[in-house]
Amino acid sequence: MIGGILSLELLVSALRMSVPLTFASLGGVFSERGGVVNIALEGIMLVGAFGAVVGTYFTNNPWIGLLTAMSFGFLIALIHAVVSITFRINQIISGTALNIMSAGLTTFLSRLIFKAAGSSPHIEGMVQWRFPGTNWQISPLIVIMFTVIIVSQIVIFRTRYGLRLRACGENPYAADSLGVNVIRMRYSGVLISGVLGGLGGAFLSLEHARVFVEGMTTGRGFIALAGMIFGRWTPLGSFSACFLFGLAEALRMRLEGFGIPTQFIQMIPYIVTMCVLIGVVGRAVAPAYDGIPFEK
Amino acid sequence: MLRRILINILAPFLAVLLAFSVGAIVIYILGENPFYVYKILLVNSVTKVDGWGYVLFNATPLIFSGLAVALAFKGGLFNIGVEGQIYIGAFACAWFGITFDVHPLIGIPLGLIFAMIFGGLWGVIAGYLKARFGAHEVINTIMLNFIAIALTNYLVNNPFKEPGQINPIPQTKELFSGSIIPRVYPLFNRIGINISPSVPLNYTFFIAILFCIVVWYFMEKTRWGYEIKAVGLNPRASRYGGINPNHIIILTMFLSGALGGLAGINDIMGYRHRFLDGFSRGTGFTGIAVALLGKNNPIGIVFASILFGILDRGALAMDVFTNTPRELIRVIQAIIIIFVAIGNEFIFRLLQRLERESE
Amino acid sequence: MAEYILETRGITKHFPGVLANDSVDIKIREGEIHSIIGENGAGKTTLMNIIYGIIRPDRGEIFYRGKKVEISNPSVAIKLGIGMVHQHFMLVPPFTVWENIILGREVTKRGVLDKDTVCSELRKLMEDYGLSVPLEEKVEELSVGICQKVELIKLLYRGAELLILDEPTALLVPQEIEELFEILDNLKRQGKTIIFISHKLKEVLRISDRITVMRRGKVVGELDGKEADEETLARLMIGKTLESQKLEMYERGEEILRLEGIRLSPRLKNINLTLYKGEILGLAGIEGNGQRELLEIITGLLIPESGKIFYKNREIKHLDPRTLREIGIGFIPEDRQRTGLILDFTVAENIILGRHYKEPYTVRGRLNLPVIKKTATDIVKEYDIRTSTVDKYVRFLSGGNQQKVILGRELYSEPELLIASQPTRGLDIGATEMIHNLLLSARKKGMSILLYSSDLDEIMTLSDRIAVIYNGEIVGILSPKEIDETTLGLYMTGARKD
């Protein structure tokens, strides 16, 4: 039984489960490293999932669906950026409002466009890429994800942009005194998180479910944030954490045949997240000015 | 002083107006007439007595939810977990109601107490994690929402499912009569208010108003309210002032969760008389909008709840009589939150400037 | 070649409720060390922030090397050759020194930060100017003195010709101040111009070529550095002559507080200290040597790993702040806005903080508002706190009045032991004098005071004895009459020890 549980198949499944979480988590890293807390990732993922379905449905091209997802995510993130950076509204309130809005907006538009609130019509997923010379396939999005992880890690810690972004999160006043445009940097962090979060949602609807269902993110945006915290606000760390969450998710699905009521199995990801947050205390420190509006 | 009150009322009012304007633009783009849609949305609710009955019925859980969020907010905490606290409190109350057959004078208060205690305990989980481990209460309360929904879903599907039930959505047995809160129409009709028996408005509404007064008194006139506010504003200075912030955080989340737990009473004891899976449709989140719009103030919360009650009532009509999907209401709600928050911020800065100049 | 490297004409700046700069004209000659002095609130920092581009003036002009310039943001200032070291360091703690230096002016190779080129450039720079800092260490691990050097290198790396230093000696100990002056002389010899902002007259007189005095937003005097003296400067600065405080003799009473072997990793190694009734014991030490932890232990916020604390012969190390207050220990915390007050509470609510749960303020859980208001009104009157009503949010009071709220609150319960941490930090001379008088009269009534301050003048003036803390230990108990500031500095830097 143990052998059946721990297998390559499980790891692959875990990887697939971790994709939406990882994208959102990476988005969180960019946003929070710049100093803006982005609770709206849940809503961003949701509109991304919706956008992917809309784009694919009308053009029969999942890549357009990806673009739509990224733009929808970008738009929600833009609102969050304007409200919390320019207007300096409490970032948790702004994020929560956007989550409510995204939920309403996606159902609203779904009803309008597809004439059905609960779910959209089924769509074609992405054509899987083949490993040359083998029978193995991998989703393009997974390849994109790994690329983004590595690029993010380099950008954040080794480039000029990353240095300035991190400065805006750790001490924006110091950055400002040296001529760094803190407002613009923070905007960039939030907008990037919108694009990445949208990609995460796109994977959910495009690859995972092949359909948009109202509320389909079921808290993944928040779990992704927990992953970011657990990963100490680094891309590599966030991926590791999200992979662990993905593993929990994959295990959960395997447990469903074993006689435990499904509702308790459903609870597993959320309980795991809470435990992770407890375990992280004292060891993971957010950027010093994370969540604090910048005011001259 | 008068100026301050005026500004405090003006801001939310403008925010609502702006949000509706944005909604109107959306409706127009969709090809419908905004005035027609808004008329449908509002008219039925406010012109008939029955309409008001439904409105106040809708407002009742929002009042509790808004109080819950507001109290936590004053304590410096974000309780996004009211939805979960509603389910847990409601189920505890329902369990009592289907297990014990007692006189209403015992049944109703005990039902309330069960809802408060269990809702409060659910809130304390997040409170304890924050106090002891410094864990982020926003993520934890949201996680607890999902856990609560799954938990009650299990309970209502298995041990407590009503035997031989026909309804496709799982529910418990009906509550014993001692745990039922009666509707208001008998009394109202007797005193001349002609409200029809089909209107579900029940005495829970008045219990909600009572709790508004209780919460106000608690926060403004007691030592505990003082300490909660102190910790919410400055935990460090509170420590030096002899207050234990950890204890206060736990107390705050218990009280907030208790109020959240009460939000389900309107449905459980006053309407369906049983626990229905998924009965709360986002009341916990609407409570956030209510608290913000009402500026964390009981009177404001009541008004905000009534506004949202009107919207909820009208949403049904909107679905039926227009082509505009009712989810637009939720979008408008979210926009209200944002505009109110922005308005609050500007007001705060304006007042600061005024105060400083009068030095 | 312009006569002045920097000239301002008619600079005016309003903030809500205050005119920070009122038509300010200053002239800085190239290659000189020019001090601008004035007490807190005189407008010096505002003026410098305008020159450095952090804020824009309402009116007025700035001329750099004879040409009119618009300095709309720090980048413009930096390009002109102006650099500023702020009072509160503008460093990113988790970044390394070299990362902090290049922030905003990064050098990259193939898209990635080019650490090697940067570090070799910096090493050359450090040689040229005689400054030395560890490039690869994280700033959060460095001392204040080194951080300041990092700030200077930041400016020099950007080719600054005009360096503005805002209160650079505030956190330094005498030996480090000497080192700084040497560096400044060196920079002057290399052709740099320095604007030195301070309110410390002795230092200013030592190094300045010329001095501009500001008071309440206006320039009230411009003097030659060699011709000025303390009295003239003080009179210009505050409009009246300084009064020196005289300490009365006191009778040493019995022991009231005794610390034995207090230990708390990593900062406190072994603290032994005794305080007697009726005395003011000054605690002197450079920030970071354990005084914050020591005070938090005495006031109940931290528990030591080992050791004992006796208050009137009672062991108190496990007691919480509430109990400590009840047995007669009062506390004026270092950061009045963060720790001492709840800014969005009213004056009355702040005054009862710490006593709010006791009768008569609370009766059976209910707050007794009339009594609270009366107590607050009495205290406001007794301590001359400037506020129209006790229902005003404390946030809107001036710094001095806020401090008086705290003092009134603590002294009202007539503690036997008062722990006062930086009680006059950031206050102007008038308010400082008032606080000093309040402390002295409390002492006269028999109260014991443990006074921690980084203002050595204050420590020397007010203390009956001075305990110096260095590296988590008390390295000396000194008598202010018998020593001078330099000796004190030696103890504070661990150069001397009893």
C-alpha cells in the first residue's frame, strides 16, 4: 500500500497540483518584496481562471486564453495597486474587497456570456509538449512555471530591478532618498503578481478542470500566500512550499478510496496550511515595510 | 463637532452613490436601462410593508456579522472568518434545538448561548494562534471558513441528516418548538401593521438591535472595551499600561466569533427551523462591507445592513424582471467597500489637518 | 567661479499649522565647513530636505554654483553633486554595505549586478578618503559609527561635492565624534564643502568656518566660526541665555533597587547595580550595549535568564508591568509615541492607562467617566499641558505636551522609583527645562530615579551618580563632579573599566 502511494505518478500529480499555487505564490513574492501585501491573489486567480476559459472558448486557442487570463489578473491587480499604493488604503481591506468583487464579477460575466452561472462549457486544454524521443508529455505551463521560477530568483536577488524592489520593501525611505521611484517599483511588483496570479488561475481552468466553475479557486490564493511565507519570500522557497502543498493535495485524492469521509479529506489542505503558518513563526521575517503604505 | 458628524455620514453616502453609478454604467453597457433596473431593485423593497419585512429579515444576520467584524477591527484584528463562525454557531444551536424539547423560555436563550459559545470558540482558534504564535489571523480565519463548511457539511450529511428527507440539499430534522423564534406578523397585525404571514421577519431582528446596544455599551463604557481598543491601537503601549495583549486578543476573537455565531440564528431558529447545508450565502463577507460602511459603529451598521438588505431583496426581482444577473449586486458591494475605504482615508486626513491647524 | 557653491533666497515652506521655513536666505562658500544650528523645530531639517529635493518649497530659489536650479527630487540633487546623510540613517538593514552604497546607481554586467567591479571601485574610494568599512557585511550587524561612514561613502561614490550632515553626532560617543571630525577635515582638504546641522554648540564651535543660526523658521544670525562663542550662539538660538541646572545635595537613603548578576543573552552578561532612595542614578551607554534590555527587564517586559532583582527587598524579576506599577515603580519609556502613549486615545484615556482597571476609574467593570475626566483635568492643570480639552486625541499634542502627559500620568500615582528613558529626546529647550525641573522636584520629595539618556549633558547635569553600561556589564560608577565627558566616553566605549 505504501509502495502504491509513493510513486512517480504521485510526484507528477503533486507537481501538477502545485502549479497554480506556485504561480500565485511567485506573484505574492514580487508584490510583498516591494512592500505591498496582496490578499487579492485569490480573486486574481479566479479571474485568471475565468479569463482563460473565455479566451479559449472564443478563439479555440488556449494560448489566447493564457493571454486573456494574464490581462484579467493584471486588471484586478491594477485596482489593488491604485487603491493601496496611491490612495494608501489598508491593503487587507483592499484585497478582501477585490476578492468579493472577483467572485461576483466572474459569476456575473459567466452568466452573461455563457448563460449559466454555475459553470461554463467545456474547453480544450493545451496541447501537451512532448519530450523528444520519449512518450512523456508535459504541459507547456509547467515548463513556463519552471522558467519563471528560475528567472524570478535571478531577477529578485541579482539584478538592479530586484535590488530596488527589495529596498522598497525593506526601507522605502532609503530607496527614495537615493532617487528610486518607490511608487513605480511597488506598482510593478503588484502588477507582476497580477499577471502571475492570472497564469495560476489559467492552469486551473485550462489544464486541470477544462472548465470554469464558480468559486473554483477554493482558497488556493491564500494557501499560495502561506507558501510564500513558508518559502521566506523567495521564488525557490515558495516553489518548494507549494510543491509540499501539492503533495498534500495529491495524497488527499488518493485517500479518497479509503473510507475516510470526503469532507475530512477536503479539510486537509486548509489544516496543513494552518500548521505551516504556526511552524513558520519566528523563522520567517517579512520585508520590514511590507504592508505599510509609503508616504513622503 | 457637528462638522465631524456630517462628514462621517457624507462619506459613506457618497461612496454608495458612486458605486451605484459605476453599476449603472455597467448596466447601460449591457443594453439595459439603469433607471429601470434600479427601480426594480429598490421599489419593491421600500414601498410596501411586506417589502420592508423582507428587508429587515435580510438585514438581521448582517447586523450580527457587521458587529462581529467591527468589534474585531477595533481590537486590531481582521476577522474574515465570520462565515465559518456562522456555520459552527448555527450548527451548535441546531443541535441543541433538535435534541432537547423544552419550553421556549429556556430553548431560545439556550439556543442563542450555544451559538455564541461555539461561534466564539471557533473564533478563538484563530485568536489563540495569533496570540501564541503570532500567526496571521487573516489566512487562518479564511482557512477555518473552509474547514467549518466541510465539517458542518459532513455533520448534516451523516449523523444528523433528516431521515427520509426529500430535499436534495441535506438538512437536519426540524427543531423542537421550544427553539423556534416566532415571526412578527401575529403581533404586528394586532397592533395595526399589516404584514402578511409569508414574510419571514421574526424577533431575531430585535435581538440584533439589542445586541447593537450591548456591544456599544461594552466597547464604550466598560473596562474591557477600553482594553480591547487599547490593544487594537497600540499593543506595545498597552503592555506597559498593564494590559496583557495576548489575553485581549483571545477575548476579542471570542466575542467576535460569538457575534458571528449569532448571525445564523435568523435562519436556523427564525426561518427554516433546521440547519440547511450551505444556508449562509456569504453573510460573513458582506459583514465586512457592512462594518466598513457603518464605520464600525452600531448605528451605522444597522443602516448599512438595511441597505444591503434592500439590495438582497431587490436582487431576486432583478433576476426575474431584468436581464441583468443578480451578481452585479456583489460587484457593487465590493466597489462600495473600496470607495468607503478611500473616503474614510480622505476624511481621516482632512480631520487631521483641521485639528492640527486649530492648535 | 561663483562666490558661493550654494545659495538660497527666500525659501518658504508651510506645513499644516506651522511655518517651517520663513524666507530663508543662506550662503555656503565652497570648501568650507558651514554649520546651521537651531533647536528642534527651528526648520533646519526642512531646509535641508528642500535642498536635497525630498520636499518642494512653497516659494524661493536655490542657486548652485551661481546657476538657478530646480531640485524636484533627490536624483536631481545627486546629479548636481549634493549628498545628504540624514539624522536617521537611510540604509537597508538586510542588505550588505556594497548593496546599500550602489542602490540607485547600480553597475551591472550582462544584466546582473557586478559586485566585483563595484567592490574594487569602492576599495579605491576608501583609500582615497581614508574611510574604511567592511563591504560584504550586512548593515544590520554594524555599529552606528560604521553605518555613518557607509552613509558618507554613499555620497562620495556619487561624486558629491557638497555634503549635508544632519545631526551626525547624535548617536556617537566622544571618541567617534573625534574620528568624524578628522574625516570631515580630511574631506575639506580634498575640496569638499560640508553643511553641518546640529544643536550642539561645543561641537559646532570646534569645527565650523561659519555658522548660521535659525530660530522658528527664520535665519537670525550668521557668524564667523572663530569669533562666535557659546553664549552668543545660545542667545541667538533660543532668545535667552541658558540657565545651568544646579543640583542640590542629597542625603543618600536606604537601598531601594538592587540588581544582582542579571543575565540575558545575547546582550546582558552580568549586571550588578544598586539604587538608593532619593537619588538620581544616571545610566550612560552607547545604544546596543544592553540598556534597552535592562530597562525592559526592570519594568517587567522581559525576564532575565538568571540573576535577581530586589525592590525594597522583594524579588521582582517575574512580575509583570501591572504589578510593578502597583508596588510603586513608574516608567517613562524611551519612545513616547510608540510605547508611552496610545496616539488615537484621548488625553484622559492616556492618563488613566495603567490604572484604568482600578477603583475609582472602574467600578464593577464599568468605567467611571466623570471621575476619569476630573483626574485628567487636574493633571492637565498641574503640569500645564497645553490642550483645549482632555477629550482631544493625544496625537494632536506637541511632543513636549505629550511627554508631559506621560510624566503626569506616572507621577500622579507617586511612585517610589521612576525609570526614565530618554525623557527629553526630541524636545526643545523650553520643554526640556520643564521636564528636568519636574524630575528634580520629584527627587526632592524622596523619589528615586533611574535615568537613561544618550544626551551626556543631561546625564552629567542631573545625576547624583552615573553608572556606565558597556557590553552588557556595568563597567563603572562615576561621580559627575569628578569626571568630564571625555572620561565618560572612555568608559562608554569600554576603554576603561573599574
